[in-house]
Amino acid sequence: MGAEWELEAEAGGSLLLCAALLAAGCALGLRLGRGRGAADRGALIWLCYDALVHFALEGPFVYLSLVGNVANSDGLIASLCISCRSPCACASCMAAG
């Protein structure tokens, strides 16, 4: 496998964060779903994972969007927005100039 299969630091960090959120969502959903059926436990796992993603990833993105600019920030969440580092037509990049 050549160089095209190598992950950059941002992509590796993003995958690790998503895997950690998935593991935490599964653990929390299984704990809350004790004594319930398999479908209910599966729904709780999904809802816990979805809530963690909203709080951990989307919350800081909204905060950065309200108090500054994601394209000009050097934080972890902003580094996951790789398209903002190169010229593109998204609203954040267009506002940044």
C-alpha cells in the first residue's frame, strides 16, 4: 500500500474520537437499557451515541461559529474542517475572505 493510504494526524484524531464516542455511547446505552429488549437497548445505544456526538463535536463547532470563525481558529474541532484550510465555497471560508 502506497502513500495514498496513510492517514494525516487530523484524520487519525477524528477516527479515534469517533471510536471513543461510539464505545462510550455503547457502554452508556447498555447500562441504561438493562432489563429491556434488544430493540430498546439498540435504540438507547444510538441515542446515547448521537447525544455524545452533538455535545462533543457539534457544540464546539457552533460555539466557534458564534464567537469567532472556524476557518481562522487553530482548535481541534476547527482542524477537522480540512476543507477550510484550502480554498472552497463554504460559508465559513467565504466569510473569512
